[in-house]
Amino acid sequence: MTSMPVRSADPAPAVIAEPLPLPAHGWGLAQAEAAWRAALPSLPADVLAALAVDHDVVRVSALTTVVLRVGPWAVKVYPPGTDLAHVASVAAGLAGSATAHLPVTDPVQTEHGVVTVSRWLTPTSAPGWADVGRVLARFHAEHAAAPLPVWQPLTRIASQVSGLPDVDAAVLLGARDRLVAAAAETWSELGWGAVHGDVSLENAMADESGARLIDLDWSVTGPRELDLAPVARRFRAGEIDRSTYADFCRAYGHDVSGWAGLELLDRIAELGGVAFRIWDCRHHGRDLDWLPAALDRWRRPV
């Protein structure tokens, strides 16, 4: 197979944007419900008509975004500061998808957050890793040329390390810069195209119309290995067994384990995990006593 560059011919942006910021302390379910109410006048008539029978708001989940169920709709609310154009561009780039579950309306900006509305899916079965491999292969083929935002790894780190001592923040920002530079020089065996960006069992769902991918927030144009590397990491960590991993690889049609860029993607994921843990601890009032040991690891060159 001919190797292809991991990045497009366009130069990488000089400034790393943060299209999907994490919520500020205090933002959550109440604010998301306020955003939903504020968005109602901007929603299409057919969406509103479906609420005539059932408009009760059911709280489904809340972490970095909030999901509500309102009648037949799944309402996803992103925190203030979310890039409306980014959310819209992902939906537009994947429009008409047979493999991705997308909003039925344009995103709506409110002072309380950005609101999207999609049909509520009632699963008929729980997809396994082989199912994920199959639908992921179809997704990659279907959207090979989709006009999506270009992959930029580690976009949240600047805000996540804000407030740390400058010397500590510099360690993580320096590691980010080195990893981003290395990613620009990495080559892909599978080529460049649409990727989901957050592959997991939880982000696949099967109903009477078949399996589809959900939660496309991180979908970008990038190396297809981005979607295979997380599954390989789960295998190496013992979260899935060898047989299950082999089933996934057969269903997708490729095993990423021998790819030269895999270690780099692992390092990117690891640094992203450290930065998210910093945010999560501060968001929930937990101590950062683990951070010095983590910083020692990232002081070493990538």
C-alpha cells in the first residue's frame, strides 16, 4: 500500500484553535436546560411540532457537554465559547451520511451554550468491537473526501494548564509543541480522510436501520489511523482480549499495530489525558498532588 502524508497540502494553522472548550466551573444541567429553552424560537417548525405530544425534559448525561432527551429528540448542549462554525461544519461535511448519526437542525447559539438537536435513537442491540470495525470502515469509505476541519491535536491544552505555575505549564505546552511538530511529519499507511476522532463502544449504536457512529464532535480530516489507535491501546492495556481485537481488525480490514506512527499517537493521547485530568481535578475540587511525577515524564524530549 502506498504511504500517504498524514496532513493535507495546506499548511498547518499558525495558531492552535480551541473549537470545543471545556465548561467553566458551575456550568451544567441547569444552564443546559436554559440553553434549550432559549433555542426553542430558533428551531424549525417540524422539530417544534413533535414536542406537542411530549416536551418533558429528561436529563441523560452531563460532563463536558450535556445531553437531554426531549420527546423524540436528543438535545446536546455545548458550553459557552464553543465555536458554532466548527459544530456546523462537521454536520455539513458529513451531511447525508449513512454511517453517522447527525443533527436534524443547524446548531443554535445561546448565551447559555450551543444547542444541537438530533433524533433520539432507541438501540435494538449493543454493538461489539467487530460491529464498530465494520461501521468504521464504511464511515471511512463513505466520507473519504468529506470537507471537514483539519486535524489539530491537543487543542485544549492551553486552557487546561492555565492557572498552573508558569514553569509547570511550560513543560506541558512544550511537550504539546513537540508532539504537534512530530505529527506534521508522520506518514499514514491508510491515507487521509474523514475520521470519527473518538472511537469507542459507547460511540456506536445499532437500531432497526443498522449500526451508526454517534458523537461526531471530534470528526476531522486526518490520518485514518487516528480511529484505529484507541482500539489498539485498549488491547495493549488489557481492556479487550486478543480475540476481540483480532475480530475488530478483521472487520475493519487493517491492524494498526505495526504502523510506525502509533507510538506518536499514543503519546498524544497520553498528554491529552494528563491535561484533561488537570481540568477534571480542578473542576471537581480534587488535589493535584500527582502532577509533579507526571511533569517529570514530560520534561524528557519526545
